[in-house]
Amino acid sequence: MNDHITMFNQLVEDLLNFDVKFEDGDLALMLLSSLLDEFEHLEITLLHGKENVSLDVVCSALYSHELRVQDKIITKATKTEEALVARFR
């Protein structure tokens, strides 16, 4: 996710160098629309949860989502290892 957001910010920076102006809400919508389909539920939640969505809110939500997914993967792997250990006792 960090690579995606970094690339997005670089593209925005390049456009700003050409004097293209964006509102913060427009940048948030562009970032959301650039995501894969697996983030559709997060996109819908962010778009319908608040009237004005900012780029900072979207980035924070994406990083939080990524951390939750990684935590679930680690937790699931740990539980699987514990189950295997208990089975062979």
C-alpha cells in the first residue's frame, strides 16, 4: 500500500509542477478510484461515511486496513502452528 500511495503522490506532485490544481477531496477520490477491486468495501465506507473525505483520511484508512489484514494473517498463522503443536502432543 505504501508503494501505491507513494506513486500516487509522485504523480500528483508531477501534475502540480505543471500548475494543475486539485482540491483535497478530488485527490482523495482519485486515490480511492485507483485502488484494486478488493478495496471496494473500504471505498464505499469512506465515501458514504463522511460528507467531505480528505486525502489524509483516505491514506490513514488504507494504512490501518493494511495493518489489520497483516495482523489477521499473523494471528491465523500463529493459531495454525499452535494447533499443530497441540495435535502432536
